[in-house]
Amino acid sequence: MPLPKAELHLHIEGTLEPELAFALAARNGVTLPYADTEELRRAYAFTDLQSFLDLYYALMAVLRTEEDFAELAEAYLARAAAQGVRHAEIFFDPQAHTARGVPLAVVVDGLGRALDRGEERHGVSTRLIMCFLRDESAESALETFEAARPWFGGRITGIGLDSAEVGHPPAKFREVYRRAAEAGLHRVAHAGEEGPAAYITEALDVLGVERIDHGLRCLEDPALVERLVRERIPLTLCPLSNVRLRCVDTLADHPLPAILDAGLLATVNSDDPAYFGGYAGDNFDALAEALGLDDETLRLLAANSFQASFLPEERRAALL
Ligand code: ADE
Ligand code: ZN
């Protein structure tokens, strides 16, 4: 039995497996520039975050209907459950769909259709976190935020910030995060993946985030590490992603041991599992193997994942 765990850093669009991509392409009359799944998989040779994002956004062309989004989420839940995931706080990128003419309601209601049955079918509870693309304008984020109000406190429980990091500092999104706080939404942001430690500090100071997604580069700033420990700010690490996007050279070089030694609240997640070679349990297994992690450390990481979640205290305690 895999360790029960929560997944806190997972882009639902990043769970689009090549087989499902081709099936949806056929159903929706979309032509992909790859002959078959093998050729598509061969394109997953990324050199950095942007090289991944280019393919990730291009492949979203196959996602068009509520049913497509429901199938995507259902496939994720089945895979995640098999790897011990009992709770998932799932990112989605509304602007990547609305920009293609897919209405927000199609995305949220489609995902919701599968997620609403997640506990009953797979024993996985879920939350949805709407991410803004940081390489799009602050105005676009605000428009997206306002359009999503009907789902606040219902299907949508938080906001995040993702896409190309360098050159798009958190402060650009000050106003949308202010409105989110006012609306009672949770706030997280990708920071310190490719961008500098200063973006982590800025996400805390200006956006008021409760968790940092990735946060790898916090180690470059000892005062920041001290603060993250003191304030118990969780980091949602994604080891296989870090290797595939060349943020670290190999898993054996992953800074998880230094992060744990510093007393940080680290969690292990899959980011975009269809592209990076594994789901949550695969990330645990690969880390354990590469770094020689003992069972106690793996249990700590699993406990941290519930601790760092947005579940109410009593549900967290029940899952621990
Ligand atoms: N969107 C999907 N995966 C991402 C990642 N690892 N970093 C930034 N944006 C993303
Ligand atoms: Zn991510």
C-alpha cells in the first residue's frame, strides 16, 4: 500500500497523457503536429521551463468541451488514488482556455463534474485553485478573477500564479491577490522555481501567500529560510519536474535534504505528471531511491502534505 498523502501542486492540464490527447484530438477534429503518441513523447525533451510551457499550452488545443475536462480530471483521480493520494488541491489555468474561446464555465463545470464524485469513486477529496498566467497582463488576471466570482467559496477555493516566472515578479499581481483575500480565497504562488529568492519574499510580503509553490531557490537567502521556518510556510516541491526542467541536474542533487535539515515544511508533488515522468507516488519513490530516504523521512513528507493542505484541522487529523 502506498503511503496516504495529499497532493498540493498539480496542474490538471499537466495530467493530459498522450493517449488521451490523441483521443480528444480525434473526437474534436483537432490535428496535432505529431504522428502518434510515441512521436509526441519524444518531444518531451525540455531544456527549461519555457520549452515545456510551449508544448503544454499547444497540447491544450484538444480540450474543448465539459466532457473533455471531466475525463481529464477523472483520469487524474484514478491515477492519483492508485498512488495513495487522498486529497488533492488542483491548479487550473483559466486564461489558457478562455484565450482559445473555451468559456470558463465549460472548464470549471467540466472539472467539477469529475471532482464532485472524487471522494465517492476514488476516496480523493479535492479543492480547485485558479492560477493566473504571470506572463499575461495584470488586467487579464483581474478580468479572469471577476468572471470566476460565481464559483468562489464553491468549486474555486484559492488562487495561484504560474507560467513563465523570470521577468514577471509577484508584485505585478498585487491587486488581484488583494481582491482574493477580500473574497476569502486561499492564496499561493509559484516562486523560486527559475526565478530568484527575492520573488519568494515578494510573494509573501505583497501577495500574502500561504504556501510557496516550488520555492527551491529559497536556500540562496538564509534570512528568508529562517522566516519560512518561523512562519511555517510550506513549500510544494516537485522533484521530477525540477530535473526535467533543469532546475536541478539530477535527483541525487535535489536540495530536499538541505530543505528538511533547515526545518522547512516541505511537501512532495508531481506538478505536470504526464510530462515529467510520474505522479505523486512516483515522485516519492524516485526521491527515496536517489537520495536514500528512510521510511521515517517519507512518513514525515506524507504528514507534511496533510499539514500544509487547506483542509480543516479535524479532516487533516483524520487523514494523518
Ligand atoms: N505551469 C504548469 N507547470 C508549471 C511550472 N512548473 N511552473 C510554472 N508554470 C507552470
Ligand atoms: Zn507548477
